[in-house]
Amino acid sequence: HGNNSIVADKIALHLSDYAVTESGFGADCGAEKFFDIKCRVSGLIPRAAVMVCSIRALKAHSGKFKVVAGSPLDPGLKKEDLDAVRQGFGNLQKQIENIRLFGVPCVVAINRFQTDTPREIRYVQNAVRGAGAMDCCVSDLWRKGSAGGLALAKAVVKAAEAKSRLTFLYPLAAPIKSKIERIATQMYGAKDVAYAPLPEEKIKMYTRQGYDKLCVCMA
């Protein structure tokens, strides 16, 4: 989910000094699959991760605003609201924690909107560094073109040169349930996992067929 093909990554690596690949739907869904599945299968080792956020999204995560797909944005999302940014920051903090579990340096990019204020941006930058990311840069490409991404590019290069050691979330030899529980508790913050009768039977069947040594792709 949220990842392109291994073939595409390998082509990109042959065409440029740096290749950036997307692992979408958040670091709890796309990035976990990138590290635990794609990197295992491809043998490719990422040197850094870029976490993209926006001030507007952090405000939405606060729960203070009504967000309905396809409907106009709540006007409050376009006004300075440091309290909403603080309340919504926990989501980003957890995603940074998720990346750090894999031992890869993380740089946060703030995808800037015209309504973002300097105070909101400063708060996020300070909070992100306090959460363990290597750096936090504003991406202003929509307004300034390539010059608006220069600081971010330099931060990514610096992170890629830093010490890193890719660590998988679970060993392939672990039982299926152990893998599921590791993903659920470490990535998604679940307390534990309960199984209905049908998944219990399927897990037993997959184990009998020898599929228990494969990765788990959790939707």
C-alpha cells in the first residue's frame, strides 16, 4: 500500500545520485511496508526518510474542526491557531517515532500553504527537532520553484550522510501472530490483538502451508 515498484526504484537509482521514492498513507502504513517488505525483497537500504506534513493537517488532527471530504475547508483551518497545532502535533510525533524504530534518520518537510504563519511554522520546527527528527525544513516549491526546496534538499543530503542502520520491525522466522502483534502495537499503538475464529483458522492454514515465513502486509 502506498509504494511504487521495486523496478522503478532500481531504475531511478541508475539515473541519479539521489533517488526519492514515495511510501504513502503515513509512516504507519506505507513506510512500514517499504521497510519491512520492499527493502527485504529488493535488498535496497534507504539512507534517510522524509516525513511530509502541513500546518493545516496538524490543525485538522486536533479534532477542533469539521473536515468533510469534497466539502469546503473549515475557515478556522486558514487562521493562526497555535493551540490546534499543538493538539494535532501528537500525530506527527508518533510518525517520527515510527520512522526512528527502523533506525533511519528522519527529516520533516513542512509543505507550506499561503495561510501558514511564522509562529506556527516555528512551533512545528522546534517540536519536530524535540521529537527526534534530524531537521525540519519548509518546502515552498509551489511559490518559489526549485529555490523553495533548496533548504530541504540540503537537509536530506546531510541526513543521508549520517550514520544509520536499517532495523526491521520483526524477524521473518517469527510466527504470523507475533508479526501481526508487533506491527499493531509498535506502529499503530494498539494495546493487544484479538482474533475472530475465521482469521484463527486462516493463520493455522497459512502456517501449515509454509507461508508463516513471509512478511505481513497489514491493511
